[in-house]
Amino acid sequence: MKAAVYYENGPPSVLKYEDVPDPVCLPQGIVIKVEAVSIEGGDTLNRAGGELVTHPHIVGYQAAGTIIEVGAEVTDLKVGQRVTTVNVYGSHAEKRSVFARTAWPVPDNLDIRQAAAIPVPFGTADDCLFEFGRLKAGETVLIQAGAGAVGLAAIQLARRAGATVIATASSDERLEKLKAFGMDHGINYKTQDLVAEAKRLTDNRGVNLVVDPVGGSTLQKSILSLAYRGRVSFVGRAGREPMTVDVTTMMGGNQSLSGVFLGAEIFTDRVHANIQRHIDDVAAGKLKVVIDREFPLKDAAAAHEYIESRKAVGRVLLIP
């Protein structure tokens, strides 16, 4: 099969389009013919500095397609069924092998390209808001990097839950696009003081919850934007800055900081059912998946470069 591979960590240019052996189907797993790859933020971070588990390495968390092989111990999935899948690597290829537990059936009326982009962003956003963020109706949530896939999912889920939604982005143009998904107030972090603006929008009380997939200096601003008993769900380091955060201000406000990693519970019944609900809601038109651009699999390097330009609103896909 063809795949986008690399032999060493580095910039997008390390990605090469090559022939590699087909993946092996595990007894508890499936193999799919990949029809759409959703490039995750973690994919670009792993390419830049993550462990090379295979050689050459095929990066990638998410991909959707049709099952072409089923393991001997799998009883709930079958050949010919459309699924969206998650694994720690292997999405950037024409075929991929995953555990059946990290595959979700795709309804007939749902575009496979949209299905590819659902599990990690929506599952992560849900955990940040509710499982660990304890968001309630009437509260105010600040969503950092609102134009990213996790941010767009979080905006929709928070608005549906009855929260007031503030989101950040790098331009007024990107913020304008977020209004259609439920954003009440936008903060341009390039031109505005994020903490001061968050305080102003909440009559100086601060926000009840922050969803922060950026980290670095942004995490400090998230903490300083909190209200009394406010919470931060820290879920990534998209900013790629060193983590030099002072948490001493949190004591006086009885505030909390929770690290969130969907992968730690990806095999649980709770997460599996939660992701399937989001897939079904997208199919029913209750939630929206935003696809910014599509690239051929052979142009994976260009797709990664585009993501790192921070111009995208929503997900960037690879199509084998």
C-alpha cells in the first residue's frame, strides 16, 4: 500500500510518499481501506518530535473507511461496514489496522469525510467541558483556539448545554466564522489583551471554565481569566511553547486545573458510547463538522505545512 511516512522527526518536509507493507489484522481488530484521514494536532506534534514506533513511521490518530478484514475475536463489526477509527499511529495510509474497540459504525447518511473528523475532537471537547470541566447551564466558558477542531466542537457542545461561550482566535475573520456555531463573544488574541477582555465580558467576574488546547503562555492567561471556583481543562500544547506556569494565584480563588487526555480512557464504555452519540448527532444534523481543506495523501507534507500556518478553520483531510 501507499503511505505518507518519515524516517526522522522534523518539519513537514520529512514526510515521504512510499510503498510499505499492508498492515496485519489483530485477533481483536479490523483492517480498513482508508477513505479519509483527519489530521489531528497531535499528528503534527508527533511528526515534529514524537517516538517513531515503526520504521518508517506512519503517523496519525484518525481515519475513516470501509472494513476489509475482521479479526477472529471480533463479533460486532463485519467486512463491508463503514467505520471511523482511532489509533496511536497509522492513519496516513491507504489501509490501517486498529482494535475493534476504537472503531465506530458510520450511519449510512453521514459523509465518510465528516465521520473521519469526529472521534478525537468531539470526544475531547466533551470531556473538557463536562467530565472534567463540570460545565453547567448558565455558566461562562472560554474556549481557546476556537477555530480548531476541538474548539469548534466545544463551542457547539457548550452552547447546546446552555452556557455563554467566549472563544479566541488569531484574526477577526476567523472569529466571525465562529458565530455560526454558537460563539457569543470573540477575543482576537493577536490584538486584544485576552485576560482583560475575558474579565470585561464577564463584568470582572472571570469565566467559570476554560478549555485550553494551546498551553505555554496561553495556559497562564487561561488561569488568570478564571472566576472564583473556576476550572481549567488543559488538553494540549498546540502553542509548542515551554510550560512555565505559575499556579499560585489559583489558591486564593479555590480554582482547579485538570489535565485531559481522551486516549487514557478510549477503551472504556463511557468514551466509546460518548463518541458514538456525537457521530449520530452529526448524522442527524444536530452538530456540525467543519472541513477546511482536503489534500491527496501524496501531498501530506503540504497538508501538515498548511495546518502549521494556522490558517485553517476546522479540520484538514487527506484523501488516499
